[in-house]
Amino acid sequence: MKEQFTSGPWESFESVDSANEECRDISAVDDGGMTFICEITSNNFEANAHLIAAAPDMYEALSDLVEFFDGYQGMNFTRSKAA
């Protein structure tokens, strides 16, 4: 299954929002430049931003685990593969 999100890596950058408040921007970074993903301004914005930025890497790791364990001792990951 092809992932349906902007491919990584994603990175978190310090920024300020329109009210001049500290926040974090998430952008996909590649050789062609940066693609803005989102801005995090809520409580715990720094921790949330790092978690969101790690999403493509976590997706890849979980996909590898699903592939490795699928069929192992009766395990079935049909629903995981559909997500």
C-alpha cells in the first residue's frame, strides 16, 4: 500500500505565529526544498511538534514490523495493512 501523506523526512523548526507567539512549524525537507506541513501552537507544542515530525519514520518502522510478523504464529495484520 502506498502511504497517503507527504513523504519524509519531516523536521520541526522554531517559529512565531501571527500573534507573535512562540510555536513550532513542521516541514518536509528534501533536495527540492521544504514543504510546510503544519504549525503547532497549543500547550506542549514543542513535544507535540517532535512527535508529529517523527510520523514518517514511525510509519516506516511499523510497516516493517507488520511485514515481519504477518503470519507469525497465526498473527493477522489485515486491518493494519488497510490503514
